[in-house]
Amino acid sequence: MRGRPQTTSWARSAWLVVVGATCISACEPENPLDSAIQPPTAASRVGEILAPSGDAGFAHATVPRPFEFPRDHGPHPEYRHEWWYVTGHLDGAARERFGFELTFFRLALAPPAERAAGGSSWRTRQIYVAHFAVTDIARRRFHSAERRSRDALGLSGAQIEPVRIWLDDWTLTADREAAVWHLHAGEHPLRLDLELRTRKPPVANGTQGLSRKSAQAGNANFYYSIPRLEVRGELDRGEGPVPVSGTAWIDREWGTGGLAPNQQGWDWFGLQLRDGSELMFYALRRRDGSRDPFSAGTWIDRDGGVWPLANTEVEIEVGAHWSSRLGGRYPARWRLRVPRFALDLDIRPALADQELDTTPRYWEGAVDVIGTRAGAQVDGRGYVELTGYAN
């Protein structure tokens, strides 16, 4: 998710695999009236969704590779799944405060060699899913929406030059150098139009960008983050556009593997501290509730220095829980410590209910951060993603 089927972060793969596994027959027909994509049953779980299957013919992330920008901001169709994940915080002139999320997921339904040309223009062998959410903190409201579409007739897709990812009129684009990004999304009554300027370069997570999720071969993604972007734009809540500004985080992952059979979900943290430093960590969770040793993260100092974090270097204690009206109990406050950097943080949701009622359901929302680093006070904001808790 974020390391999501990996951070950040594997929630990203979950949505793709869910929809892909259930709409293969819908995406095949020549008849455009057969295009409706049906969700899976309520029995679906993240661990089941991400179980490795149907991987033959796809490339796998097995060894580190150098990232190439802006090329790697675009799609990687030789891999089974990937996602573009944007989260951030916005402030209005009248002291309004918001969190936002826009994510795009690509899922290949068949390997490239099997994507035969010809036939109906409606025919496709891959689909896109997108999630859009806004947390209106002052009004204590959370809005979310989900869209799905086939990669056909320009309905959805991704390209490299210039970088553009879209599903209907939801778009994420970048200039030629990927120094400036633009985001547009809307679902009545909300509309968001933002310009995002990169303030730190992309950071490779894991081992030189290879993020392993388990000991099983191929259960890995290529994973990088753009940990800080300066944001300006407009948010319309149906009452006219409001100028907003703030910060954002972009996560990118692609691969083919899934979670191991004994893994159920993950807790992903993407934190931006006011002193200019950032922390990403994903805690993979086993079915027995214990943390998987392949959990990992990255510390980025204010000057851009990067340090990988192993599972044993990050301590997390859950201090509270929140129960969803739809079923499921989520962690709702954390104490996160990294002794190596003398970091001790208290992390609290800006709003308790930031659960996306998507397929599958998951919690992802804005959080506030306070604490100490080497005895000095620190504070900041972040996003947390929780998967595998809904029932």
C-alpha cells in the first residue's frame, strides 16, 4: 500500500484482484451490454483475494532493478497488477481541513502473450479500478466513491509520454519531468482539482526498490514513494470552489505475486513530520494476529537521506479500537517507536470513521502525529491504511 498486495500497501492489488477475478467473463464478451462488472461475495477476504493464482505468463519481481523516471511512473503491462496511490492533507483559508485519497489500480486478466488483437473494440484483457475519498474534518464527514472500467475505448488506462492515468474523468497526470502532477476527481457533491509539485525525489523502498512480502518466491513488488509534494488547488463541496493548499504522498507498486497463505492483511503508515522528515512502514499481519517478519519500512530525513527499516526496528502498540457499523474492528490509535532514530510518536485518526465501503472494505484515513525525536518535540500528519479487518 504503500507496500500493498504490498503497502501500502497491498490494498491496491486487492481491489484489482477482486474485480479481475470476478469480471473475467464480463470483460470478454463482444456485447457491450455485458460490460457490467459484478463485485464478489461478502465472503471475500484480503488474504484469499491475494492468494497467488493465475500468475503463469506474467513477469515477477524477484531481484532489484534500477528505477527509470519518468518511464516507471507509467504502466508495466508485463506484470499482473500495479497501482498509483495519492494521499494528502489540505487546508482552506477559513481554517477548513481535509484529507484526500485518489488511487488507480490496474489488473491484467491475461498475460501479454494471450492478449490477441482484433475482435470487438469492447474486448479487453485488463481492467482499472479507482477509489476517491475526502475526509472533511471540521464537519466530521467522510466521503468515498469507487469506479471500475475495462481498458477499452478510452474508458480507462495509463500511458507513459506524457504520464497519464485515468478512469472516466478521474485523472492523474504529470509533466515531462514529473516535477508537477495534476489530479482531478469528483463524485457528487465533491470535486477536487489539485496541482502537486514534487519537493523530494522518488525513494526506493525495500532492497533497492524490491519489496518482498514473504519467503515465497515471487511474493514481491517493485515499490517506490514520492514522500512529499506541495499541493495547491480547489475543493468544491457543492457550495462553490474553496482554495486549498497542503502536502501529498504518492506510492507506486507493481508486481505479480500475492500474500502468503498465512498472511491476512497489513497496517500501512505514511507520516510527514513538520521538520521535513518522513516515515513509511507496513506491518504485515498473520492470520493468528502476529506481525510477519517481512514487515518493513523507510525513514527519510529532512535532507533526503534514506534508511531502510527492518521489521525489528519498529515498535507499534495499539492504544484504541473503532468498530465499523458494517462489521469489523479496526485499530484506532498507535504508539510507534523507532529506537534507532530516538523517535517516539503518538498517532491518532483525525476522524474515527474513514472506512471505504468498497470491495473489499478497508480503512484508510488522515491521522495526526505528535511525539518526540531525540527528546525534542515533533508533530505532523499522515495517512494510515488498514486491511483484513472487515468481516
